[in-house]
Amino acid sequence: MRRERFEKMNVVPFIDIVLVLLVIVLATATFVTNHAIRVDLPKASSQKQEDRKSITVTINSQGAYFFNHTPASLAELRVSLSRLDPQKDIVSLHTDKNTPFHYFVDVIDFMKERGFANISIVTKQ
């Protein structure tokens, strides 16, 4: 009995398997939720306290701005945000779902110009 020479490898079955695995991963990935892992951190005697502020910026449905629950105009809001450290401070942005989009863009654009790294846009789950 004579064997045929092995010249080509049929990759079609491998592609089929990879596509099935991809479909399975994509289907299950939509059900995975990201939850923070709670960790009880140990204490150290040389603990350094970070000077981080958590700031709340709110825009209501009429387009009124609030800085830490205090009413402010856009100019006052920009001055207040300018006083913050863009790398350390955390800004939480709360926007009403009926707010015109340009109010939101004005705030995000200013924070992007200043280089804010810690911005969270708060939504309902």
C-alpha cells in the first residue's frame, strides 16, 4: 500500500472550530458583569494619606450646573474645576437624561483640555 505525499493542510475545519469558540465567548461575555472585588487592605505604620477629593458635577434637565450640590454658572464651574488637581481628584458627572447634549459636551470638553484623568459618568443600572 502506497501513502500519498502530505503537501497541503486543510485549514477549513480549524477555522470552523475557531469561529464556534468565538461565538461561544461573545455570547457568554455579554452576561458577565464587572463588580469590584472587595479587599480588606492591611494597615502599615508608614501609611501615607493621599490628598484626593471626590467632586460631584451635576447638570439638571434645564441645563443648570451644580458643583458639589452648589448652583454655579458655566464660568464658575470652570473656575472651580481649574482649582482641582487633574491627576489626583475624582470628578463624578451626573447628568439628567433630558439635558440637552451640548451642556454635557461643554463640561467634558473643558475637563479634557485640563487633562482630567479620573472622570466617572454616573448612570442608573
